[in-house]
Amino acid sequence: MIRERRKVVGGIFADAAKYTLTAGVIGSILSGKYTVLSSIVVAIFFVSFALLAYFITPKDQKED
């Protein structure tokens, strides 16, 4: 049961990483205010969400 919850939470963080990257890139292009600082902030959030998703999602267990 805990394993299934971790899969769901890991998926949520993976989706958050994708949405952060998409919204950050599209938002900065459409607004015309693309700066290095905004790129760094989007990259930090993307990497942090992606790392959380990686470590929260349980690894596959080997079937014996």
C-alpha cells in the first residue's frame, strides 16, 4: 500500500516538473521578458521537482 502511494506521489512531482518547465519556457517567451534569472529559477524548480520524483518513486522489485 505504501509502495502504491509513493508511485502516485512520485508521479505528481514528475508532472509538476514537466508543468514548471513548460510554463516557465512558454511564459517567458510569450511575455518577452526572457532573462537569465528567470531561466535559473525555472531550472532550479525543474531540477528539484525531478529529483524529488526520482527519489520518491520506488524502484522495481525483482521477482524471484
